Amino acid sequence: MKPWTNINTIYQIYPRSYQDASGDGVGDLNGIIQRLPYLKGEADSLGVDAIWLSPVYASPMRDCGYDVSDFRAIDPVFGSMDDFRRLLAEAHYRDLRVMMDFVPNHTSDQHEWFREARQSRDSNKRDYYIWRDGKPDGSLPNNWSSLAGGSMWHYDEGSGQYYLHSFMQEQPDLNWANPRVREEMQHVMRYWFDMGVDGFRVDAIWKLAKDPDFADNPFNEGYGGSPYDYGATIHVHSKNGPNLDMYLKAMTDVAAEYKDKQLLFEFYSEEQPLFGTIFEQYKKLYAINPTVASPLCMNLMGKPWNASEFKTFLREFQNTLRTDDRPAYCISNHDQMRIVSRWGREQARVAAMLLMTLPGLPTMYYGDEIGMENVDISKEYMNDLFDVQAGMGGRDPERTPMQWDSTKRAGFTTGQPWLPIPSLATVHNVANQQNDPDSILALYKALLALRSKSAVWIKGEITFIESVDTVIAYGRRYGTDRYIVLLNFSEQPQTLFASYVGTVILATHPSDMPELQKNGEITLKGLEGVIIKV
């Protein structure tokens, strides 16, 4: 298989929604196996080099699998361990690397460790989690608030103490200050690495380390809601604590024991003086072990469709990186609004060209390659209890079944799909776009093929070129290969002049490419991007 340093992109699969082989309406491992030819190995394949699976571990599914009850078991809803081993073998046969989600911050309250921990204050698993007495006046241990809403502390009647949960109360936080916990989680990593898993996307790392003194978070002055709303305080003591680098190193040390394993840290940076600038926060994460781990850069997802904002961030982020640091850009995932719904359908083509022409190891989310949108989900179909509990409306809209064809159930299942399939699935699906040379699927295929043909896209240097405010322009160079990327974020045409000579090899509408004139002039249509081979 290709080494991680040469992987063109990682394709995120949300297993419940990719393909249902059993007919129960929920996607499964055998369904993913059925669709591997779509991803790689056939003449009309998408052409990705790696897949990342959202959690398939045993779970009560209070948080769609991010509440793990057994880190060494496959949940029956997805299949069996034999199914998982077969998926690994079939993927590796097609030269596809397989990355799993790793959830180190918490377990389910149904995990055997927590079941044992809550039986007694003297349990040998008690210190696997974080327990505190209330204050003498009967109040909570501190004012920390959960991402799911309300306090991070839940009172356990049986043992008479509070336990800490950064997310839902059914997701108690593991105590990473305990060396035994770190060893247990290292054993979990080795279990899957020994089986043949190629890497992990590591979930919610910012919550692993807390202030050892458990000091109150300062209040967010001017906030008008409940004092236990997440926005009511500034979370300087309940995350990104002083030992985060040590905890992450415990993971990278395991990856480094093996040949060619990769970790991607889920990390949401923020402008907070006590944490340092956004770019200083990234520097600290890259310093852990850049040979096996990179933080996912997800900052572009939160930005408005504005070329100047994108340029400013990308310049500074790239300047932050050292020679051995590998950027890992991500503009879409299972927690965020889909690209088309966030920025627009034509904008999604420009975003695809941006993602696939930046350096490093990008990730893409299933369905983005056909322009899937968020789907309105009525209350009766909601499954995302975490976001509903947090008052954010749920993340089900971006997790709906993959749209394979124009049939009633979009080729996803023969049963009743676990989430609704929109009427637009009859338009935006793989079958319709597979033979359309101007489809967004054709664009993704062309970008991935280009990314696979030359190391310039993965390893080459990037140089930003001064241009009009509405256009992002940059050069990519590696050895004798040189390219220019021009991305028009405006709906208005833009005529640009440059001093280079070359040929347009790809545009965001592949069947309608503008020409680069001999004098270096090119006119981009509104919301058009081009790649020029110099």
C-alpha cells in the first residue's frame, strides 16, 4: 500500500448511512465492503487512497457510537468482528488504508470499567474516572458546563459523589491523569493496530486534560442565559489542560511502535489568550510527533464564503508549519453542515478544488463528491440525542443515507432507511453523475487523479500570489513540476493577468474550461476555479 506520506486523501464514511447490506435500514460493514469498488480499484472509481470509519464499536448509541461500551468489540448493528476483518482485507487488497475513530476522552456509562467504578468508592476502577464531592454548602464541585448543556457534574446516588462528563451524562470522562488509564487506552490502540488498522482519527482531544485544581471557569460577562449554559463561561480550566501534550504523546508513542501508522487529532482551536493564538495551539500539537500525527485543521468550516478571510488564514497557517509538519485540512464532516448547504452548490466546486490542491493529507466526507445537502429531519426521525439535548437541533441533517441512484431508497437499502432520503436524491446521486463529464463527481475524480499523479500536490511548496480580493491564487512547486491555482470566490467574472505561460488542465466545470491567453490573461467566470500547468 502507499505510505501515509503519499496518500491523496482520506474519505470519511459514516457507517450507518453508507450502504445497508442486511435490509434493516441501517448501514453496515458488509455494505461498505460492497461499495469498495466505487472508492478504488475499478475504471470508474472515485480514486481515494484511504477511508476513515466513524465509530463501529459496541455502544448503547446515546451519542451515535461515540459512547463506547466496549473498545474491542463491533456493535451488532454494523455486523461482526469477522465482517470487520473482511473489510480490512478487502480494503487492503484494493490498496485502501483504513482509519478508525478512537474515542479516548470518555466511555459509555455502560462500559464495564464505569459499571465497576460506580459500585464503590473503593473499587479498583474508581480512579479510571473523575469523581468529586460536592462543596460543603451542597453545591456542585465547580461551575464547569457540559457541551451537551447543563453542568459537567452528575450525582451518582449509589456512591454519593459526582462524576464528570464533558459531553452527555451517559459519557463519563476517563481520568487521563491516572497512568493505568493511559496504559489501558494504549492497549486498545495496539489491539486494532495488530489487527491491521492503519490509523486513528482521535476524537475530542481538547477535553482530555483539565486543570488539576478544578478551578471555576471565569464567567462570560454579558451572557444572559443560564449559568450552566456552555456559553456562560470561558472554558480555560475544563479543557486544554497543562498535561495535554503528555497524554497525546502516550498515543503517538504507540503509533511509533509500528510501521507507517497515522493519527489525526480532532482539534477545534480558538482565540483564547491563555491557550495562545490559534497558530501557537497548532504548533504545540505538531510538536508531539509529526512523523505519526497531525491535528485536523478545521478552521475553514467556520468561515463565511470570503476569499480574503480564507487567504489570511491559509497564509498564516502554512507559515506556522515546519518542514516535517503535514497539514491535514478538513472542510466537512459528520458534525458540521454540508458544504452545499453551508456555502452553495457552485461554491462547493470551488471548495473541492481548494481542498484538493492544498498540501498534505486532506479529508473529505461521504456524499460531498455528489453535492449532497443537509436534509430537514422531523422530530420523529431524530437520532442525535446529544445535539438535541444541547439545544442545537441535532446533526442528523448531515448524516443522511448516501444517494447512490434514483430509486425510492436511493440504492442505500431495501428496508426503511434510518433517516429520511430527500426528494433531491433523484437528481444528485452517483448513478446520474457517473457518466456526466461536467458533474461534481467528475470534478472530484479528476482532482483525485491529479493528486495521485504528482507529489507536487501532497509534498510540494505553496506560494500565495497577490490577486484581487475575491480571488485566491497560489503556486504549487515540487522539483520541476509547477502549477498555478486560481479560485474566484465572487459570483462576478474576474479577468486576471500574470507573467507565466501555461495551459489550463482542469476547471471546476471540467467540460467548459477557459483558455489562458499568450499574454497571461485569463477570465474566470463567477465561482470558477482553474488549475494551470506552468
